[in-house]
Amino acid sequence: MFKNFLVLFSLFLSLFYFTGCVGEPKVPDQKIKQEHESSNLWAEKTNIDADKDSVDISDLDKNISSGVVSESVVESGSVVQRVPFPIAEYQALQKEGKGTINGYIYVEDSYGKKIYGKNSKLYLNPITSYSKQWYQESYLRGKKMSKADAKLFNYVKFTASGEDGRFAFYGVSTGGYYITGSVVCGYECGYDSPKNIRIATEVYLHGNEIVNQDITKRAQ
């Protein structure tokens, strides 16, 4: 009786296994979570959530990190008032896209050696009359500007470079942009103390292009 039971039980297990009910070994939830986070890491960094109070684009005004002296912004003198925020101009921008912009952010010393921006925050700022004023007055002329309108948060994307200085923006729509970031450099750039060297450049993208654009500047 017991022997017959064992035979039937063995047949049942074999049938259960070969019909696929056993299936693949279960992957630990933690591993699934890690793989999901890894696959979506850049996408999450690229998109800005305008509803979060933690979003901070003050670097577009000063780009000064705590304890680091800014190399490109002059703090003294009068403050340049920004032009009124052109809401119609921004609302006309494409909201979604399939383009990609990637590259490296770095500065070059006097010998041409590249100092990469590790874990640097970068901004993708659409080219408009509003951002053109910032580019001319703040970036090129080093003027201090009044605080940016909070509505700008809705239209700026951001990402962060890796340890090797490489960055990427995904889901970029057709148009022109200023990419802005900074590299901390000290004695290797000829400075007595670390300086936050701000870098900005124009880039244009159409459709689902993949644009390779390094963000670089020669250390002064």
C-alpha cells in the first residue's frame, strides 16, 4: 500500500514538473528592484518634476557649490533684471521627443590635459529670449542676475555626469538648447583653491537624432 502511494506520488510530481507548473526559479525581489533601478536610472535623472519643491536650478543663476569659489560669475556690481518670462514662447515648445544628447563635461589645463566633471549636475535649458539673456549677461559677461522665474522649472531638464564625466539626456524634443554644467578644479588648473568652473554651450537637435556634444572649456 505504502509502495503504491510512493509510485503515485512520484508520477504526480513528474506530471507537475513537465507541465510547467513549477516554472523558473523565483528571482529575489531585491534583485528585480536593483535591475529596474539600473535600467531607469538615466531616464529618472533626465526628467525634472516641477511639482517637487526639491528641484533647484539656482545653478543657472550662480552655479556655486558650497565651499567652492565660482570662477565665472562676478558678484559685485548691479544686478541685471531678467526680462518678463515669455510664457507663450515656452508653451510653444515641443513637450516630448525621442532625441538623445550625450557627451563628456571637462575643462582643459594649459597643457591640454582634461579634468572631467565627476558627478556634476547638468541642465538642458531651451533656447528662448529668456535663456538668451541669461547666456549673454550671466555666462558670457559674468553678471549677477535676478532670480529666475519659477515657471522655468517646467521646461528645464537635468541629469548628472558619472565618475568619468560622461552625461546623457534622453527623450529630448526638436529644438535648440543651452547645456550648462560645472567642473571643480584647483591646483591642477593653476588655482590656489578649488574653483567651480561653469561651462555652457549651444546644441541643436532634430527628431530622433543622437547628438554627441562635449561640454568643455579651457581653464583660465
